[in-house]
Amino acid sequence: MNAHVLGFPRMGTGRELKWALEDFWQGRLDESGLLSVAWELKERHWAIQAQAGLDSVCVGDHSLYDHVLDTAIMVGAVPERFLGHGGGSGLDTYFRMARGDADANVPAMTMTKWFDSNYHYIVPEIGPDTTFTGTSGQLARDIHRAVGLGYNPRPILVGPLTFLLLAREVGGVSRWDHMEALTRAYCDILGELAGQARWVQLDEPALCLDLPPQAAEAARHAYAQLAKACGPSQILLATYFGELRENLGLAVSLPVDALHLDLVRGRAQLQETLAVMPQSMHLSLGLVNGRNIWRTDLDASARLVDIACAALGEDRVMVASSCSLLHAPMDVESENALDPSLKQWMAFAVQKCAEVAALKGHGSAAAPALFAENRAVLAARNGSALVHNPAVAQRLLAIDESMLTRTSPAVARATAQQARMGLPLFPTTTIGSYPQTAEIRQARLAHKRGELSDASYQEAMRRQIKETVGRQERLDLDVLVHGEPERNDMVEYFGQQLDGFCFTSNGWVQSYGSRCVKPPVIFGDVSRPGPMTVDWAVYAQSLTDRPMKGMLTGPVTILCWSFVRDDIPRSEVCRQIALAVRDEVRDLEAAGISIIQIDEAALREGMPLRESERGQYLRWAVDCFRLASSGVDDATQIHSHMCYSEFNTIVEWIARMDADVVSIEASRSGMRLLDAFDASRFPARIGPGIYDIHSPRIPDAEEILQLLRKALRVVPADRLWVNPDCGLKTRAWPETLASLRNMVTAAKQLRAEHLEGTRAE
């Protein structure tokens, strides 16, 4: 039996890759130094996998930014606009594609969520001039190095079907017209790798989607050629994030040597798959959850291994993680400050490798003691008093329809809100956070270490808030925010003030590029002991006569961006969080805050991959937002923010959220996302992001003005707000101020144009 994982975290236990990347981008580290850090991490992670007892180590899962971008580079899908800007290395082109080029005024490629995860990938582009040329490049060098160190490497690539389906069509082309050329590029890559590794893993999570009619034929044609190109190497077709369902027949018909199933997301598909498995095909069982941090139930998983072995024979069965461990933190043993009774319930990437190996050896002499210990830990968690709070259960039972509904419809509320605030046409604002400077981070760290008293820390944050409010007034923004200097993370900050959460010290996972997040852990029933943001918002409002937004993270986003307990439905956890947010919203209103923003950046991300399951999710997700937001008066304005997702398919559900203003990411797509937000279907006011905050590039006022004019073709003038794509915490102050200055200039110019046009009429 073969034991393996589908991928491993990249950043390192101490986020070494993050710091190296940021030093490289700032010119403090040269290319050689960056690559040296990358090599050290790869070798360390191979050693972890091998020492755990896995039969192969992952190669090609490590990336300097994103594995989909890596694949685009390998197949030669580099848009022309990123080439020829002063020469430079291939790494320069790579990072231009990911981050844009401020000096050459070239925007980055589109970025969006990887299926239903919180990982962001760079969206490949396929246009009329796209020419595919395959080269294994760094992947071949990684294989050679792993072999030299005595490891059995398993190279990993995004499969051609998934790559094609995730790509963005530009210039009127059809993706399917490029399948043949793309397949040739993949064949070139696999030909270069042929014989260097026993297994080649091709990731095809797209097979867990509702596929278009062309997909099956394209996949069969592509894999017929890929199987020949692999030579003596064998293909492991990896599916994950869901069940194959109607695509099972397609998957088992492809000329591959092994099929991987995600049995965490779709345990029921095992029996159906066993019934149709070709005699020549191995089956990889994804039994260890790659997307959560709880220990695996080894007894239940071992039973599935035994079922598969009885049907196929032990030599045709593999045991594995459900998906890549990219979505898990590194090592729970580094969590020295975590409550031991909670820590023992958890398994991070290092421990998950050991769990996979344990399932392979569940019939060995060492297994009984290991499985007995696992059984005892799970029983302790299930019966723990830390998990259950009867008062929370009573509040859930008391929820009724009236708690999900605003007093008046949106049009009436808009009149009341305008009378209260008197905002100009095309009001300008920002999404919430401002740059988290070294001074802010140092103060937070000193406070955490006990080196700075509570009073001194609060005074330091107040100074930051006062400075941020003053800068916004000088920029002449219409609606201000306090800047969130006191918040380490938009989810963790709230989780730290809610019961039912615990927190890690080193539980970082990659979100995109060098950006890492440290998700809270929801282990029990959630409730709010007291106000979380009111004092900060009230202080900020005291500094200005302009409206100050109260800033909250919504229940769905807190749910999706946390590691969530798996003993009750996610919908029930979300309702618990919504009640806590509702309490905070009402306290902010009572304190005089006229605008409250409840960010639901993860609403689209949390949606099931299958169309048939989306309605049920969207109903409870939207109800949770309404539960959190609907307990306020008409004159209190509720905002929400969503970023980096495809909204067109859910715009009617966003409308049902009944927010007064919705801001969305739109700049990287050139406002194409607004096509769905026509006035007839979407009554709320809209703030389309008009510049990309994930790039250091500063857009000029004319560029922003052109985007706003595009937005006006879809959004009525009295409903259009002006704001960046997202929060500004990752940016530096000079570029932030320059960009916002241009944004305000553009908004004022648009007001003048609109006024002139109105007078002419």
C-alpha cells in the first residue's frame, strides 16, 4: 500500500518564504538569496514527509507565488504585456504577472479564489495570440535534487482540464479551441519528466464541478496523449474538494494509472467507485482532511481502507490526504501556548503526514496503541464541557423571521439615510483598514508580550487612529474609517473576543503570494461576552464631523476563514456567530455610529461547488447576514464588502442580503463584474473597487475616471460609490495616499461632469 499527501505547505514554520519574498520585492535580498531560501524549505519539507513514513515526497507543490501561475509559466501562457519591460530574469516576468509593474504601469493578472477555499490563484489568460510551449523548468530541477537526496519524488502539476476551465478567455476566443495546443505543451513537459519519477500527479479538481458539454471529449483527447508522453511514469489523477458524481464514468475511462478521491468531502462515492474501477487502476483514498485541523478518526478511516483493499487488493490501494496540505498550518507541536486539552484534538500538516502513514500501517504491531490513543482523544473532545453552551442553544431556538427583516424597504431607507448624512453624489470611502506600519506592529507585539500596558497600548492605537482620520480629512474623503490599527486580522480580532474560539501562535496558512493568515479555531458554541469595537468607533467619530463607519466582519466570513468544528452543521455555527455580530451592530448604533459595514468577503467562496447544493447554502448564508444586520433603524446605513469572487451567478442572493451599500472587487476585471448588477435586479447602492490594492502600482486619476465612467453604464449615478478594491493594511502610506488622492480627484471630476450634463439637459 502506498501512502502520500497531495501537497505540502510552502511558507515554512517561521514563514521564512514570506519574509524572503518581501525582502526580495523591497530590494533587500537578491534572486540568489530568494532561491536559496526556497531550496532550503523544499528540502526540509521533503524530509518531514519521508520521516513520517510516506512513500513519496511532493515536488512541484512549492511555489514562489502560486502553483497555477507556475503552470501558466510552464506551458508558456505569458500575456504579451508582461514581456520586454527592461529585460530582467524570468523571475521578473513571473512577479510582474502576479503583482503588476508599477514602473511600466502594467496591471497584474486577475486573482480569484481557488475553488471554495480561501487560497487565491492567478487566473491564466487565453487570447488570440496565446501560444503554448511546454518546458518543465524548475520542476525538473526539483526532481533531480530530490532524487539526489535519496527521496522518491512525485511531481505535481495542475491538470490541463482544470487549467483550461479556470482560464480567462480574452479577445473573443474560446478556451476549447486551445485544448490541442495546450495538450501538446503538457506532453512536452511530461516527456521531459518521463522516467524521472514513478508517479506524476495531475490535479483535476474540476472533475468535481458541473462540467460543460465540451469537457469530457477534451479530457479524453488530452489524456490519451498525456499517457503516451509519460513513458514509463504513471499518472495519478487527483480529484478533490467534492464528489465526482456524474463525472465518475469520465474519470475511470481516462488512461491513467491511479484515481484519487476526496473521501472527506465525499465519503459516499467510495462504493460507487469501487464498482466501476478498471482492473489496471489504483485507487487513492483521501482520508485525512487537508483543509481543517482536527485529528482524523483513524478507526472510521481504517474501515474504508479495509473495504477498498477487500475489493481491489492491498497493492492497488493508496492512502492519502484529501487534498493538498497547503490549506493547513505546519506543526501543532510549535503551539506551546495552546490549552493542552484543545491542542490534543488537533493535527497540522506534520501530524497529518503521520496520520496518513498510520492508516497505511493500521494492521501493524504498533497500530493498536496508536489507534487506542486516537480513540481516547476523540472521545474526550466529544464529551468536553468546553464545547457546549446551553444558553447559546436557547438563543438559536428563539430566532424568528422578524429578526431577519429591516423595518422599511431599501428606497425608504435610502431617503432616511441621506437626510441624516447629506452625502454628495459619488461618495468616496475606503474599505476599512489602512497601512499596518512597523510602529503599529511593534506596539501590538509589545502589548502581547506584556511589555506595554493596556492603557499605553490603547493610547498608542488612539494616536494612530487620530493620524489616520486626519489624513482622510485632508484627502477630502466623504465617509471615513478608523483604520483598524488595533486589529491583527479581520477574523482573528473578533474571534479573540468571542467565546468558543481558540487561537494558535504559528498556525499560518498562505492566502496569496506572501500573504499569510492565521485562522481562528472554532471549537465550541459561540457567544459575545461584551462589545468588541464600540470604543474604537466612538473615539474615531469624536475626531470628525464626517460619517465614521463601524467596521465588522460578517458571520459567513468568520465561519469560512476559521477552522470550524466538525461535530455540528456549519449553518448552525454560522447562526451562532450571526447572533454575536447582531449584538455588536446594535451596540454601535446605540453609540451613535450611522454607518456599519459588515464584510462578507467569503460569501461566494463558501458556496458549494455543485449547482444543486448552492441554493440551500445561500439561503442560510444570506439569512445569517440578515440576522446580523437587520436589528437597526432605517437611518442607519448597512454596508457590506465582497472581494475576489465571481458574483454574476449569485447577484440575486446578494440583493436578498438587503444591505444598503455593497462594495465589490472590480478593478482587475476592468469593471466586467458589474454586468450582473443592473438596476432592475439590484436595488442597493454599489461601490465597485476602482483600483487594485494588491499591487504597489499607483493608478492615475484619468484611469480611475475611465473605470467610473464604465461603472455608470451599469450603475445609476445616485447609487454609485467610489472606493478601492479592498482594505489597505498591506500597502505603504506613500502609495496609499497617492492612490487615494487620485481616486478623490476622479470622483470630483465625475461629479462635475454629471452636474454639467444635468444642467445641459
